[in-house]
Amino acid sequence: MSACGSMLSRPRSVSAPRPARFQAFHALALTVGLMTRVEAVIRKLGWYGLGQQSGAAGYASSMTAVPRYPQATGYDDIDAFSLRVRSEPLPVTITGAPERLLASGNPAPELTFRLDDEHYSIGGVNCFNSRGERLEMARSDEQTITVRSASALPAGRSKYTCTAAHREKRGVFGWYSHLWIVQGASR
């Protein structure tokens, strides 16, 4: 049995101590290959899905693809961790985006969103693709912006990440990531 398996299985006669307010819930950590196929099943079961995109979770997060932050080798810098745990969900409403599953070889998708909170400035939004390249940005009105990568997205998991500094909370950033799965050979 794997170390993980031994940690998860417990003889029925042994009960784990639970805090008085413990609320059990079901969650599934989604792999890239499963994301687009099982979200409807997760929704129907009333489970949570832990997504493949980074970001702060909030009331408007999709419960079938809750964002998370990696904290493993390559992402384990303590200063970066400190910044991540202080982040808040960037309050956006998506007004235009293609489906999550994309065919390879197509131009990079456009993502259009409206910023829904005066604590963040649309002029202070910065967006990047998975490779860390700054996205092309065009404002269509006071609160709406369209972003697009200058280069096509590679096969596999790709995302656009947008952040903005909070106007009143020093060192706090709003963070939103939009995930796509590009079909084709993995990168």
C-alpha cells in the first residue's frame, strides 16, 4: 500500500478526533485530462472540484474548478507564498470567452471581463499567459477589458492570469486565472 493510501485508510474501529464544527465535504482534485469531462458529474453530485488554475477562491468561484496555489518545488519561495495567501479573488464577470476545451493550432483565445469592484482599478490590471508573457489588452469601457496572448497557446494546460493591486490594502492583490485545455500533444 502506498504512503498516501495508508494515510487515507483507517480501520473502522478507529475514529479520528473531529473538531466540534467539522463539516465533511467531497472534493476531487482534477487532472488536466479529466477537467472538461467530469465537471458536469461533479456538479450533479454536489462535490467540489479543485482546478488546474491558480488563484484565490471566493464566492464567485466555480465550485467545480476551485482555484488553488501550487506550493511545491519551483513554487516554494516563502515570499511568493506570503503574497499568494494574502491575495483575494479579483472580482470579475466574464462577458466573453470560448469553451474551456480548445483545438490546437488555433489563434490564442480572447477573454473579455468586467471588473466588478471599485477596490481595484481597471487601469491597474496586469495579465499574463502561462509562459509569463504579458497579454495584449484593450479596454472597451470604464470597467471592461479584453485580453489575448500574442502567441498561440501550447497544447495542454494554458491559462491567462490577471492581477491588480487593492486600492486600500497594501500588499494585497486581486487574482483571477482563466484556464483552457488545448488539445494535442502534451508540452
